[in-house]
Amino acid sequence: MTTTEKKITPVLLAGGAGSRLWPVSRDRLPKQFQPLVGTLSTYQQTLKRVSDTNLYLDPLVITNEDFRFFAKRQAEEVGVHATVALEPARRDSAAAMAIAAVVASRRMRDGLVLALAADHVILDDDLFTNAVKVGQKAATEGHIVVFGLAPTEPRTSYGYIKPGSAIGDISDLYVVDAFVEKPDVNTALEYLEKGFLWNSGNFLFRADVMINELATFAPDILAAAHASVDKASSDLGFLRLDRESFEASPKDSIDYAVIERSNRIAVVRGHFPWSDIGSWDAIWEVTTKDDGKNVIEGDGLALGSEGCLVHSNGILTTVVGAKDLVVVSTKDAVLVVPKSHAQEVKGLVERLKATGHNAVTELHKRTYRPWGQVEEMLTGDRFSVRRLFIDPGNRTSFQRHMNRAEHWVVVSGTATVTIGERVQTITENESVYVHPGASHCIANDGPIPLELIEIRTGSYIEEDDVGRVLDRRRA
């Protein structure tokens, strides 16, 4: 295989929060793991976009500890085998990029890396692949390649790139003359007239080149990356980076740390429709609209309205006679904001955090576990009701709770239930009771998913009332 034929390691940066898309995006379940545009999450869309085995190797995902099961399960759902590396602390994009370069270099010193934000929308995968192939030769020859898009309007929420002279005879490939920060409207109009490009924030580079640039411009970040990978451990199939080493990394973005200081940067002028969907008005822009230019997601209706976005998670949400309005509803929060003020949602979230409101951090109704999924249904004083979905061949951990009892009713499938020393099988419409203090687990030894209703009752029903127990029969 020649250098120009080397396959690319995709790296998905999936650790961000996305507070401008509250109340759907939360600190503990951010926008990249949500189906905001289409039926798949943007994370899953990105995984599928780089799944061509003729061009790409298996991806590396870098995400936060809190998101590990979302990242693993959603990759499995789209048939992608991904290595998931867990950041033990938030250190911005430079640390994540350093981890990507270090891990990739240990697979192949001069291997190519395509670093992608997992929360962006690209509406034409073929055009995106064409752009990657344009940048592939330049990256192989030692450039750090960024991807720019021709602006369609004077956006003030994006950074811009000033392209310089063409590189060789490759169409749409240029040196970078300058990076410029988010402009005001008048400056953005000037950038459009002068042929500047939007900066998509995605990169293609050789692992050893990025390491050399980090060594020059951000040696502390590189040293922390090397040490955290050297001391990393494997846990439930995750690559758990060493906390002490990783936390020694300074907080900085890759743009400030390296990209805006290096003389190796090239830009590919991409032709694919792209958005960072950083706010609700951006969601409206990239989503299919009805005759009134309204976007309806979920159980919603717009009557006599124009240019509205209605996004509902499970509750009927309607607008009448409205114009250019965003209405978003979840089980515990409602957002109403004019599209022109959508950027201000971040300030709202900061205000809610300052007051300690749990609608900022609370998880959504359904969450992933190593063995399946949990859906919260109803919680009250001294009780909660949940649906459990246990995958074939999986089981919950062997544990006990001192302050609550649990009642399990099988909805579909067959459960193998262990309570203390007793093992029993319960099938559809059968139930079992677990008294406080009893060690227990549920296993799905059958070929189909197992669904149960779990009812918790007791003086304290929170998740931290748990003690892990060694299951000698399975040890």
C-alpha cells in the first residue's frame, strides 16, 4: 500500500454539551446523542458517514465519562465497531486532538486522522467524501487540512477562513492566509464579498505531524496526552484515560493552541451542505419545512403560522397564528423563543444553573446501560416506575439495596432472576418481589429482548442506594 492509499482513522469528538439547544440538550445528555435532524443522532450520522472500509479504519470516539454508554450503544445500533476513549475531565478540543494523534500514532506513526465534531449536520455524504479525498494527498504530504464552506449568508456565529494561493493543481485546495474570529454583521458581509469560507472545525492530518506541531506550540498538552494514554486502563470495553495525567493538561482549543499558529495549514473548499446546529434557528434552517415554512418534530401542530419550529418530546405542542417562533417541549420543560433570539438560550441555561434548577442537568426519560436501556415513567413520594430493556445474553449487576424494595413484572421475553441463593425463571405477565437488603440480578438468557416494569418503593429510592455483590455463580 502506497502512502497515498493509506486508510484514514476517523476520530469523533463527542464530549460537548450544546447548551443553546436546551431543553432537549442537557449536560448529561447533549445534542450529539439526540435525533435532532432525522431519525438518527448526529453522532450516529457521523459514524455512518465514515464507515466505508475502503477509505476508513474503525473509528476512535473521544467523549466524556457521563456519555460512555450512549457512545457505545449508539455505535452498535448503526453497526459500527468503535474504540471509545473516556476523558476524565473537560479540557477543550486541544487535549482531545492530542489524544487522537497519540492513539493513532501508536497504530501507525504517520497514519492519517480525520477529526470530526460529532454534533454537526452534513446533508450530502458523497460531497463530504469528495472533500476528504481532495485533502487526503495534502495531509499525507504534511499539511494539516481544514474544511471550509462557501457562506450562504453573513453568519456571525461562525469563524471564517481566508484562503490563499492554490496548492499544486488540485482543485479546491489552498494554503490558509488567515483565520478570523466570529465577526459582526458588516464584517461578515465583507468576508462574503472577499471569498472567505466558513470554518467547519473539522481536520485531516498525519498523526506525527500533529504531534510535532503540539510539541512546538503546546508541549504541556502533548505531554499530558502521552501520559494519560500510557497509564490508560480498559474498563468494560472503554479506554479509560488516566485522570491525574489528563487533568494536568491546560484548557485550550486546538484552534488557539496549534491551528492559528502553524504554517502547515491548508484548506479544502467543501461543497457539502453543513451546519454545526449550534442553536434552534440552525435546526430550522437545515430541516424540511411545510408549505408555511414551519418545521414540526414530534407530536406538534402549527396552525396559521409561518417560519416556526415546533419540537416535541412526547407531549402535544401547538402554535396558532405565530411567526418565526421556536417552541420546544420535553417532559419537564418548555422553551418559547423567537428565532432571532435563539442564541440567547445559552444565557438562559446559565441563569438556570445559577439557581440550581435540575432541568439543566437531569437526564432524559431513556438512558443506556451496559446491559440495555432504562426508561423513567413515573416518580413520586417513596415510589418510582421504570421500564427495563435487557438485551439478549446480558444481565444487570449483582447488587442489593438497603432502603427500597423492587417489584418486577415481565412484559415480554423470559427473565432469569437471582435473589439471594434462589434462581427462578419468570415469563410474560409473571412477577417477582425483591425485599430490601436482598442481593439480586436479572439476566436475559433468551434470544429476544427482555422488557420488564420495575416498581421501586421505600424510604429512599435514589440510584446511590446500591451495594455491588460478587456473584460466585458467574465469577
